[in-house]
Amino acid sequence: MNKNRTLLVGALAGAMTGLIAAMLLTRRADEQGTELSFTTGDGMKLGVMVIGLLRAVASLGDEK
């Protein structure tokens, strides 16, 4: 796969993942009958998980 195609596929996968996450958050808020709330702690947890995911992706293909 060439570089441009890889970047395009990655961008589309990221956009779809973000869209699905937003849909899940809004559905949960609707089901609970509350307004969507996202605390600083939730953002920190999510950020740490995303960094872990990116490190795992970066290490793909390492044969150590």
C-alpha cells in the first residue's frame, strides 16, 4: 500500500471511530434523560487510552 493510500485509510478510520464515539455518548445521554456531560477526568482517561493505542500502533511490525 502506498503512503497516500495509508494516510487516507487512517484518516477515514479515525473519523469513523470519532463519529461512533460521539453517537454512543449522545445515545447514553438521551437514554439517561440528562444533558451530555464530559468531565476533565473523563478527558484525561480518554487521552491516556488514546496515547496507549497510538504507541501500540507505532510498535506494529517491530520484530523484537
